[in-house]
Amino acid sequence: EDQVTQSPEALRLQEGESSSLNCSYTVSGLRGLFWYRQDPGKGPEFLFTLYSAGEEKEKERLKATLTKKESFLHITAPKPEDSATYLCAVQNGGTSYGKLTFGQGTILTVHP
Amino acid sequence: DGGITQSPKYLFRKEGQNVTLSCEQNLNHDAMYWYRQDPGQGLRLIYYSQIVNDFQKGDIAEGYSVSREKKESFPLTVTSAQKNPTAFYLCASSLRTAGLGNQPQHFGDGTRLSIL
């Protein structure tokens, strides 16, 4: 059974204080690892897809990296508008319909 | 603008009542999905559909039903058999995976269902 565990559950940062969120996973043949951002009362917003170990992707202050067992979402010099829940999900290489297994999310709060 | 529209934003269900949540997309995506989100838990898959007139059960389909009569629409009915329906329901769509399976899913803004 595929499993995704995100840590920490909650993270409080001061504006400008860089940090990382962790996503540990076990999956039978990783087809893709996805990062999403979710604001309160809204649906998840797609950020990145990572396909293989060693891959990195960047978008503004966010950088996602992937190893064979985990992914990190690095946040550089965060701003209050980066406050949100960040979700990680994996796609099993054995499925033909794109099923995602999600972690429980990390709630990020950035104080001014 | 292309996107996924879910309605209503808030919905209340009475005891013994069936309620239907709407999901419409204009992204020309073949695949559509329904997830349930509970506090402190990851999203869980209820039903999915890869093509019109075809749909499959996900991990927690009991007490739910769906239809896919049009490519753009994938309504979810929460039946009276679902004993714990209070949750945030999210609809998503993606390009048809056709075995590739790595196309990102795009989500609507959800419907929050509560029990009266």
C-alpha cells in the first residue's frame, strides 16, 4: 500500500526565515510526485511534478527536490503570502488511471 | 478562463436525505475525480472517471454515487447510506492518463457538506 507522510504537521516562520518541508513516501514504482498549495476553504493549487530522483524544480521562493525515499519543499525568504497548507502526493506506477495518494499536509504560517 | 466549478459552496443535509454536489470543467479534460478531505487527513479518492459513461470506485465509495453523461460534468450524490458525510468535497480533473499517469490533477474550490 502506498504511503505518504509529511513533516512537520505545522511550521511557524518569521518573514525571511528559510526552511524546508519534508514528504516521505513508499510507493510501488513512483510515476510522479506532486506538490500542491491549499489556502483555507479553497481547493489545492498545483505547484510541481517530480518524476525521478535527483530532479529539482523551482518557482519563485519555492524549490522542490526528490530522492528515492523523500521529497523536500524548500522555502527561501518566505513572505506572509506563502502561508498555506502544502500537500504532497504520489502516483503509483502500477495504476492506469492516475490515482494520487496524499499526505496529510504541512500547515505553514509566516509571520511579518 | 478555464477551470473547475463546484457548487454549491456550502450544503446541508437532513437525516435520510440524498444530496448532489455539482462539478463542471471547461478544461477539455477526459478524466475527473472526487475526493473527500477531513481535518488532519489526506485527500481520499471516492470515485473517478476516465471517459464519458464510465466510472470506477475509489477507496471510499460506499454511500456515494456518480454519473458521467457529459465530458464536462461529474456530479456526486451523497446518499443516506453515508453515515458520516460531514467533510470538504473536492472535484478534480486531468488529461487522460492513457497509461502514462503523470498528468497533474487540477482542483475546484470544493463543497463543504454538513449535517443538520
